[in-house]
Amino acid sequence: MAKQPREPKGFWDTFWGLVPIALLIAMTFRGWPTSKSLPTATAILYLVALVYYKFEPNLINATVVKGVVDSFTTISIVFGAICLFEALKMTRVLDWLTGKLRTFSRGNQTAEVFLIAWAFAYLIEGCSGFGTPTALAAPLLVEIGYDATAAVMCCLVMNTLATPFGAAGTPIWFGLDGLDIDDDGFETVGFWAQCVCFSAAHVVPLIAATHLVSPRAMARNWKTVLVCVYCCSGLALAVAAFSYELPTLLGGGIGLLVAAMYVKSTNTPPRKMLREMVDSVRSLGSSIRGSGSSSTRRRRRAALSDDDDDDGAPTGVVEMEGAAPAAEGVPRRRAAADDDDPEAPADFDETAKQSPVEDADDADRTPRAPGATNGDDAAVEAPRANDDEDEAEETALTVLKNLAPLGLVVFFLTLTRFPELDLKDELKSQRPKARARLGSFGKGWISAALVIGVEKIFREPSVTATFEFLYVPGILPFIAVSVLTMLLFEKRTEIPELFRRTWARTQGVVVPVVAALVLAALMRAGVAQKIARPMMSHFGKAGWIIVTPLFGILGSFFSGSTTVSNLSFGIVQVNAAKRLGFNKLHLLALQTAGATIGNCVCLQNIISAKAVVGLQTSEAEIIKKTWKPAALFCAIAWVWGYVFLALG
């Protein structure tokens, strides 16, 4: 029989349990790469569990194996997201999408940021979760012309508010599983957690957007901001009153549709202005038609605006050749215009008078220049243009073809994430079709849905690990849609190159992701309870309100998942509720809100987003910026905690 760990001895149990986490934070801010800091912290926690807590060695070793197997899920998602991004680049779908977005928003940066980093990411969170929204939204912003570091920080913070329900409510029904809570209890936890998030949604997205858009630009477009925020977060709150699985998905889907319709209506110029713009573009096209090759003409059309400034320097989206470099830390699009220049376009000149359109139209702007660099300094080609004068007119087939990749992603994610649909149950089915004895390592099996499992690892009956091959979004839909996209655009021969590029960008995240998931597994194995139990008697009721969200943040920091944070510390909150006389549903709502906050600073999401956009900035530099909105969010959660305390 397994040897039981000894009872905690107060302060020192909490101290030694937090030492590895404190070292991890210190190493991160000292500039250590996560490929070194995370394995080091995990190794120290392993030794603490064995030497100080005196856990059974066999149990700890089995837990380590479980963490390694769990990491396959995250690695496959990162690989799949990068694969999809590379496929969109190789087929020029990304160029088409970014070009359409510019036309759609007419250069309104506020609209672009809130549609992509907020509403689109909200929808993807409801479909998939696990850091996928940031991995998809950040590259789109980079391709439009935003600074890669700023785009990642903006997406990280904005996506935080969409995570209390994750993919089809996973952080609630799975993260809090085994805590003796029925469906009504899950709905109560989800509703109160969303109340906290909705309150924070009035300020946190605005802070996040300042990485890409000036506050004055947002003030001019305050209606756009409110429509986007309320259509997503407000609708999610309404849905949370009766469901814990659908709030994020419905909030994101309906919110994105309504916000997009609003942006298009408010950014459509008057008919007379539109005719003048078309005449101006045609006049410019005629003036350059006779010079250079067709490819040269296409690049000129992408690089030149209708009107240059008096000094001949165009007000570009990004820095043009010969232009002064942007100030450090300022996104390229914002650095392209001078706030003090009265001739700058209205979207950049924050002192400009409000026009009938919320922001200036593209006739006064220069699109992204060919050869402009993205966050990893790799040249980005300008979007292709047709040689015909009627190039703005596209066939429905062309539109469908370019929308197909992202449309298929959303379709498959939605189709496979609803518990009500039999497809989800089938893809997650763990009914073994074949078994194999692995000796002392355990018993392996595989189901008809290709769910691969290892149970009774090292003969520990409570330790089981699985990998849901078809359910994990890395394979279906990301990799599947990537291959279909290459085939659709007749690039079959470039598929090997697609996977070569993908692996080259993925391999750097393998070690830190494995270490993070092993660390999370050790916490769930009992270390988290050893840390928390002595604290209950010292803090009391009022003090525990402060502690509860911090545990949620801590869980997401090292695991990168609201679900895993709830799995790690949910039982801690239930025990605290019994011991201190709390309503356990209120504490679990605070725990979930804290886990949501932790996504601002979680290492795993930062690593994944950096890999997708090819960013070299250290994790510490990003956390130094994202912790401030996280702290404000936490303060809002504390206020709600005392409201819960008053409610009893």
C-alpha cells in the first residue's frame, strides 16, 4: 500500500511548496529562457515533494509521466496553429484576409483591434481554448502591420476575459469535476465568475488595446468599443444565467457578427466620397499603367497612396524605406503618423475633428509597404492585386475559397465541442478496442476514436494519462485544414515544406511546455493542498478572499490553462469553504475568476504566441507589461469576493 504523505506543519509546508514557484518567477524576470527556468523549477518541486513532503516515490514518478503525456495535447495545438498560419501565408490567404480587413474597417485601428483581438478571439476561445485564440489572432494583427510584441500582449490580455468558460464550458464542468457539484451548481459558479469578468471588461480591454491604439483614438470610437465589449461579454453574461457551456461560444459568435456589421456600417463613407475615392484610384492606376512590369504595378498599387504629404513622405502604415524608425515600444502603425502633424490622417492625428465616418478613409492612408517586416523581421509580401481595373470585384467563388480555411476551423471546432452532439462523445470515447501490457509501466489501450491511454502508471491505480488524438484541435481541425488549404490552392508539392517550416518553429517550445505540464501535474498530485492548508487558519474569512484569486492566478501561471488551475486548486477552495464557513460556489467562482486572470501572465500561452509569430522577445518583457491589467482585474475580483462574503 502506498505510503501516505505526512500531515503539514504550518508555515514551513507553505514555504517549501512556494519556493519553486518563487524561483520560477525570479528566474523569468532575470531573463532566463523558459527552456531553462521551467525545468529547473519543476525539478526543485519534484525534490520538495520527495524529500520534504515525503510523497511515495512511485506516485511522484507516475505523476511526472502523466505530465509528459498531458503535454502532448498542448504541443499538438501549438504545432497545429503554426501549421495553419504557415499554410495561410504560403497560399496568400493571409494577404487576402488582411487586405479585406483594411477595406472593411477603412483603416479604423480601433475597429481592427477589437474585431480581431477581442471578438474573433472570443469566438475561438469558445470553440477551442487552450491558448488557441492568441495563437490565431496575434498573427492576423501582425500581418496587418502591427508590432508583433504589442500584438501578443494585446491578445493575451483581451483573451483573458473570455476564458472562464473556455471551450464549451470545459473549465467549469471538467475543471471542477469531482467536487460534488450538480448542474445547477456549475451554472451558479459560471454566472458569478462571468459577473467578475463582465465588470473587468469595462476597463481591461481598453488597457490591452493601448498597446496598439492610442487612448484618444479609442475615445473617438467609443461606440465601436462599447458595441464590441457588450455584444461579447454582455451576451456571455446573459447566457451564463442558464448555461455553463455556451456563454463564450454564443457571446463570441453573435458578438463578432453584430460588431462586424456595426463597424461596416459606421465606417462606410458617403456615396459621393466613395465615388471620389474610386476616381482617384483609377486615375492613379492610369498614371502608372505604362511603367514597369505587371508585378511592379501590383507592388506600386500596394505601396502608394492617393495623396502624399507636402514633403513627399507618405503617411504609411509601417515605416517606408528611408523613413525614420519608429520609437522603441511603439507599434509600427501608430509610429507611422506624427500626432503633432496637422496634415496626418485623422485616424492617427488624435486632435483631428470627428468626420462623418468614425475614422479617416483609406484615400488618405498608405497601405502596408511591400517588404515591410513583421515581428520576426521576415519580409512580408504585399497582397496581390488583379491587373484588371475592376479588381475590386471578386467572384463569389474567390471569396469562398479564401474564407474556407478559417470557416472550416470554426465549423469543426463548433461541431466537435458541444456535449449535446454525439460527435464529441464519439471523439472522446475511451472504450478500448485494443490493449497492451507495458510491464511495470502500466496498461496501454487505444479506442476506436484514436484516444490513446496509459492507466495504472507504475501500478499506481489513481494515475492515468490520455491523449485524444482526434478531439485535440491540433490535429482536427488545424493540421487537417492546413493540408486541405494547400490542396485547394494547388500547392500539393509544397506540403512537405509546410511541415518543415512548422516543426522548425515548434521545436523551441517542446521543453518548456513539457516542464510546465509536469509542474502542474505535481501540484494536482497533492502539493497544492499542502501549500494551502496551513494558510486557512492564518488568514480567516476576510483574508481568504484575498488569497483565493491568487491561487487561481498561480495555477494558470504555471499551467497555462483555466481548466488545469481549477483542477489544481478547486479542491483547496472546497476544503476552505468547509473550514471557514463559506459558500463553496462563491469561492469556486472566485477561483475561476483568478484562473482567468492568470492567462494574462501564463508562460505557456506566451510561449505559444511567440512561436506562432516568430517573436524573440523574452517572456519577462511581456509579463512586465501584462501584469498591470492583471493586477487591476484581481482588484475587481477582490471587490466581488467581499460582495460574496456579504451574501453569505
